[in-house]
Amino acid sequence: MTTDISNERIRVALLEDQQVFRESLVLVLESAGMDVVARCSQTPPFLARVREQMPHVAVLDLKLEPPDQDGTATGMTALQCLHDFYPSVRSLVLSSHHEPEVVEQCLQAGAAGYLWKHNVGCAEVVEAVTRVARGERLMPPGLSWVPSLPGFMLQHEVPTGGAELGLLTPREREVLGYVAAGADNLKIAACLSITERTVKAHITSIYKKIGSENRTQLAVLALQLGVQRPAGI
């Protein structure tokens, strides 16, 4: 589902620790008629600015210096916080990481788009921010498993719908939401007041209807199709 922002200037928040790259992004986006309402190198001030300004799009790097005390990438922390506390803000990851497992982790944390720093141009960044602000989901070319998972688009690809969700019953959609949140069968059964055997039956049916090969792929696909994760999971 796209969002009509034709009458608004797109507001963008940046989380990027490399000053030269951050300032370059500001110049590129503002030259394209967008308003950069936050330009931060660390997560706490970035989230504070997001709370104050409520941008349309947040552009995030993953590997920030210094990292969190537990060694995790603060960009990933910011991504999860945006998903949990500011769901109206669309997140676009702009990172040098190209490993499929990192991309998958970002999707599970709520990213609406992912671009690689090393092979993206200024025009592509502007296009990506614009499309994410409109409600589209997109990925860079080069990930062989992306085309098989509807909901995300490669650059310059025509948007596709989430017809797969129409194949599911309301209960199956509920179960899929819990799968997207990372809940196991026992947890899903407890939350929905059904048996674990019934949960397994629903998931088997979902596999058949959607065509996923494993639970991780199913979770990623659910996020790509816009399935909402239950609160508190």
C-alpha cells in the first residue's frame, strides 16, 4: 500500500557516523527538495530528534562507532526502536554490509528498504527515500532470494501486491503475525488459546499456501507482506 505524500516535502532523519558521508547525504537530499530534520552520528540523540520531528523516512547505517556496551551495532538498535515506538517512520538501511543474514535481520527488525553503500548513486538514494516514503518496500539488486519473496522490490522494479495474504484464513494471518515476531509454537498456542497441535496445522497450511521453505523465510516473507507483529512479543 502506497502513501500519498505529493503535497508534502519529505522529512528525513539521518543516522550516519561518517561525517563526510553524512554531510553528502544532507546535500543530496536537500537538493532534491527534501527536509533533513535530523543528522546524527549516535543512536540516543537520533531517536530524540525523531521523537521531536517525526520524519517520514529514517536513513540508517548499521555499524556505528562506538558500538553499544554489549557490542551490538547501534544502527540495529535504532532500527528496532523505530519499529517498536515510531511505526509511522519508514526505515531505509544504507549500509556497507551485504551479507544476506544481515539483510534478513534488518527486515525482521522492521526495515522498509535496504541499500548497499558501495554501489549506490545519489539519484538512487533519492529515489529510494521517495519510494519508501510513499509506503513501498525495496531492496538492492544482487540478492538471489529476494525475487522469490513478494512484497519487496528491486530497484526500478514495478511494485507487486500481497495477494498471498488473501489465501490465508483470519486465524492463519494471526499465526503468521506471531511467526513474524519470532514466537515459537508453544508461545503462539498460549497467546491464541489453542493447542500446539493446532498451531502446527495452521503453519503447515501457511507453508502450502505461500510456498515458503522454512520458518525463517516465512517470517521474512510475513514482514515483507506487511503482516503486523502482535504487541508485546
